[in-house]
Amino acid sequence: MKLNIMRILSYLVITGAAVLYGVPIIWIIVSSFKPVSEALTGYSLGQVLFYFTPTLNAYSRILAGPFTADLINSIIVATSTVLICLALGVPAAYRLARTKNAFTRNLAAWMISTRMAPVFALSLSFFILMTRIIPLYDTVFALITVYLTFNLSLSIWILMGYFEGVPIELERAAMIDGASRLQTLTKIILPISKPAIITVSIIVFLFSWNEFLFAFLLTSTAARTVPAFVADFVGIVVIDWPAMTAISTLFMLPALILLTFAQKYIVKGLTMGALK
């Protein structure tokens, strides 16, 4: 009886969470097919989801504009940030995981503390840096540099926890067979660490993909990403809701597809490093 009650409660919680997170997504998709005049017509569920005249006008307008170029910028920035984070984070995390002393423990804690700083508190510093000291304003390099500042430490922290859970006996056996430290990392550790690497890649990609503040501050037109492009549809008097929701719908698709195929790796990668 108690087991049935717990199962019912778990189903209720899951259903509530699905409704809480699913309804806004459905509203965004449905609103992208509305004309501007009917974007905010009615407040009941039927009026919002069903009682309107479907049109592709919002999609035709955004595809005729700079959306494609901004989408390419988003892909370049997010992908580059992931690749650089992995290239720097994997060897750093491996070294920290295999070096056991007070310095490495304090260094790991200091690195993850960079994620605790309020982003708004650092925005002015990065703006001055990219506009006056380093002339990188309105380039993808400015965004990649900023995103690395926040995501590299998180990548190292996640990977270090996973590498610490990998039995060191595997490395010793490989070294006895003549493998170098680099060969041990590339041929032994990395293949069995695929869940953690995919997890880090997805997390860093999503953080870079959806980031708005620095994309808005550090770009104008040439390196503008999609989140900053959405802000152009917020007018002083009128907000173009259909265009904004159409952009959001198209922008969600790559992330949803990526998460659908990588979900099992994310769960496994986040949990395996927690158990020793």
C-alpha cells in the first residue's frame, strides 16, 4: 500500500513538472504561427492554443533577415568554446585528479569559485577589456574568450571528479605494458570517460548557446548571436511576439535534438563521479 502511494506521488510530481516545463514550450511554438494582431488575443487555454489564424509570416520575415548569419555565429561560438574547453580541460582535470596534495585541492576549489561570481559584476570589466584594451569587440573571439572564462573551470571540476573515480590500476597496468602517460590518457582513460566528456560538452554548449548578456554587450552586427538578435524585436511600443517565438522555436531545435541523443550520457556522466 505504501509503495503504491509513493508511486502515485511520483507520477503526480512528474506530471506536474512536465506541465510546468512543457506548457511554455508549447505556447512558444504555437505563438510562432500567429499573426501579430492575434499574438496576445485572449487568456484562456483555448484562445491561446487554438483560436487563431495560422500563418508562416513570422518565419518568412526572420529567415529573410540576418537570422541565418546570427545562427552561424552561435554555432561557431558554442562549438569553439566546447572544443577549447575539452582541449584544455581534459589534461588539466586528469593531472589534478592524479596529483593528491593540498595545493591541487585548493586549486580545484578556487577554479569552481569563478562560477560563483555574479555575471553582472564582471560585465563592465569584460566590456572595457574587449573595447579598449583588446580590440575584439563585435568578434566571435570576444565571446569565446568570455565563455571560456566561465566554462573552463566548470569543465575541469566535472572531469576531475570523474577521473578520480577511474581505478588507477588501469593506468598502472598500461604503464607496465610500456604505455606513456599521454598514451594512457588517450587510449585508456578517454575511451572509458566518454559519458563525462559528452556531459561536459553538452553543458558547455548549452551555456554558450543560450547566453545573452555578453552576446548583447560585446557584439553589434558582425558577431551577433541569436539570443542578442531576439532583443531587436522588442520595440518601445510594440513587441513582435510571433517573430520572437519563431526565432526561439528554430533556436531550440538543435539543442533539443542534441539533448535527445545525449540524455543517457548526461545522466551517467553526472552520477558516476559522485560515487567512490
